[in-house]
Amino acid sequence: MSNLNTYNDKIITPKVIAIANQKGGVGKTTTVINLATALAATKKKVLILDLDPQGNASTGMGVREKNKLINSYQVLLGKRLLEDALIWSEVPNLAIVPSGVDLTGAEIELVNTSQREYFLAKALRKCKTEFDYILIDCPPSLNLLTMNALVAADSVLVPLQCEFYALEGIAMLVKTIKRIKRVFNPRLEIYGVVLTMFDKRNNLSIMVEQDVRNFFGDKVFNTVIPRNVRISEAPSHGKPVILYDWRCAGAQAYIQLAGEMLKKERQMEKAA
């Protein structure tokens, strides 16, 4: 992302990360909400951009329908600025641009439009609000909304459920990422793969983990997100699990994931 902001005499370049997997039910939105919360707890300024018409990230952050009048649909199509749609959450340093029902029709509106893949990138370049991270919650499909997210992003984080079909479709996602990198966004990289819904009592989860680590190598985070009932309960209360029950195994895993992510970035900065 080329837009630069400054605060406290420091130049800030937001890291734009698309959280994507065309398969639904893999913990994508859960990862967006709780990773964002954990990063914000380290005093990073974080924005969740809900680009999924289902709006689960918005619901999971407790955004009410009356507050969705200005949303990611208007921002994507350039009808409103991103900062007009910002809603600051109860978590310090964490904001969200909610999804809206109109987002369902955005793909139809864009399909015959020139440079239709660049609308979100243009919207983010206009942003004047300072963030360290922008996490984009993509739809569970490789549609035009997801393409806009991948073109706007610096990297992709892939949540992968520990089940038999985990690797099915991943080859298609990797192929799409490579194509977008080649044609639209040369800086796009796979930031990492995070294993979700892991059950250490289940041999299948262990086998899937081994397969994924063999396939992606060091792109796979050491932290795995366990199956945890508190993670499932938290969205119904409109809270990240870290606020709902920070002591539970799921919350602790996302805190650990954020720590691993920040450590990885420090190592990359030293190597640069």
C-alpha cells in the first residue's frame, strides 16, 4: 500500500493483509476478529475491513444494523471515504468498516467496469486515517470482491481447517494468488497459513497438520488454533473471544498467533 501516514513523528505504512480461503467454515472471520484484537492489545492501530456480504465480522464485533448505513459497499465503489465508514470498537486502537446488504450487488455493478479489480486499492490509497494494519475479511469464494482485496493487499493470510478436505481447493487459491501477483499486484505474497479447529485428540487433525506443513513449509505458523467452545460462543455476544473469555484456550492461541506474527516481522525487518 503506497499511502503513507505520520503520527508521533513516525512514518506509518499500513500493512494490508487479506484473510482469504474460498472454502467456508474454516475460521476465517474468527481469525480476522481475534487476530485484530490481539494486535490492538499490543498498541498497534488496526482496522478490520469487512468485505464479506454475510457481514459476520461486523456482527462478531457487535456492530448494530443502524450503524451500517455507511459501509464497505460505498467505500469500495468510491461513494464515500473509508474514514466516513469507520466505527471504533470497545477495544482500544481497533476500528471496523462494516459490511452492508448492498455489498451483495457490488460484484454485478463492477463486472463491466474498467479496472474493476482496482476499486478497493484506490479507496485505501485515499485513506487519511493512521493504521499499522488493515485486515480484510474476504468472502468465502474467489469472486470479484476477493480479487479486489488481493489486488489491494500486500499479503494473504490463509486460515486452514484441520479436516480431510483442507488441502482441496488450496491449489486453486495459490494459483489465483500467483495470477494476481503476475497481472495485477506484483507485491502480493502469501503471508502465512494458520491451522484452525485443531483437535489434538484426533489423529486426523495431526495428519492434516503434517500434510499442510509439508506442502507450505515455513509459511505455516507454529501456533495452531484449537477447537474451543468459547470461540463459538463469542460472536453471539458481539465480542472477540479475547474479550469474552481471555483465559480460554482459543483466546490464548490468538494472542500467541499475534505474538508470533510480530516476531516474524521483526526478523524480516532485520534481514532486510
